[in-house]
Amino acid sequence: MSYRNELIAKTKNLPTGLYWGVYLGNERADAWKIDIWAVNPSECQRLINFCSEIKKKLTPDFVFSILNIKSLCWKDPEYRRSYGSMDIYNSVIENNVKDIKGFRDYLKVSE
């Protein structure tokens, strides 16, 4: 398990709150990782609104592309270091990226 105080760290693109990452084995060897956040009511509402907006934009094709790209990225050592899930979501939803090649190209352009 790992812990971060994002009230202090204020990492870009992460919620403001307390974070626990619970690892159920080695995440790079197919184990689950569970994110647990403790946030204040206004941050919670902001996150709920954010998720609702993403949900409105998701189409079956977007879901397929997101899951396909994520399945190819999650073992990459750079995943969660130099890019993350939101990069995948944004590339697909906002830029109509459909595959891993398009995602890699998207990352190069957005650096």
C-alpha cells in the first residue's frame, strides 16, 4: 500500500485529498490496484460532475478504444509516470484516437 497527501503535494490532474493505493500483488503481473481517495464534499462533487461529463461523451466505440489502448499500456513502466488513464480518455474522447499507434502519436504531440 502507498499513501500520498495530495492536499500538500497537489500533483497535476489528481484530486485534492488523501490517497491510498492498495496493491493486491504485483500490479505489473496482472494483480489489481485499488485507488482510495478521501476528499472534502466540494471536491467529491467536482469529481462526480467530472465523471458524469465523461459518461455523457462515451460511445460504445470510445469504450472499445479506451479499453483496447489501456490493455496495451498498463504494463508499460511509463504508465502512471509520464502518462496515465486521463491521457487515454482525452486522446479517444477529444481527439478520436482509435488504437495504440494513434495514442503513441498523441503522446508525442501533447508533450
